[in-house]
Amino acid sequence: MIQFRIRKAKYRSLLKIILLFVLAVSFLDEYVTQKEIFIHAFHFIDSLSSLKDESTILTQLGLFRSNFITLSGHMYASFIFQVSVFTFYLLVLFYEFFLKRRQSGV
């Protein structure tokens, strides 16, 4: 019985470490996505200054819009993923807290 509790505690610690790692990678992914949005915006502004034909300007605007929508959707999905991982991490912490309180008899 004692060995089983120790093993469960090891698994909870490992789960917390994995969740923190996933959260860190997710934040890094969001940073890269924001950087891509700025790069697309600068390319779009640069391309507008060199274009003179109205149809090519509209084509560039459509490309920028589609790239921005795709990247924004990716950022939204990343945010939802971060919130769900963080919520699960908090649930694990609360479970440990209440488990310790119950074992101590408080």
C-alpha cells in the first residue's frame, strides 16, 4: 500500500513536469506565430509600395488576408490549448492538495 502511494506520487510529479513542458512549448509556438504575422505584415506593406496596378494590389491584399486568418486561427487554437493544459495542471495541484489534507486528517 505504501509503495503504491509512492508510485502514484511519482506519476503525479511526472505528470506536472510534462504539463509544464507542454505549456512552455505551446507559449513558444504562439510567440513564433506572432512573429510570422509581423513578417507577413511587413512583406505586405513592402509589396504594396512596389506595386502600381490595382488588381495586383487587391491580389496581395487577398493573400495577406488569408494568411492572417490562418495564423490568427492557429493562435486562437493555441490559446485554447494553453488554457486547457493549464486548467488540467491546476486540477492536478488541487487533487494533490486535497489528498494531502485528507491524509493528514484536517
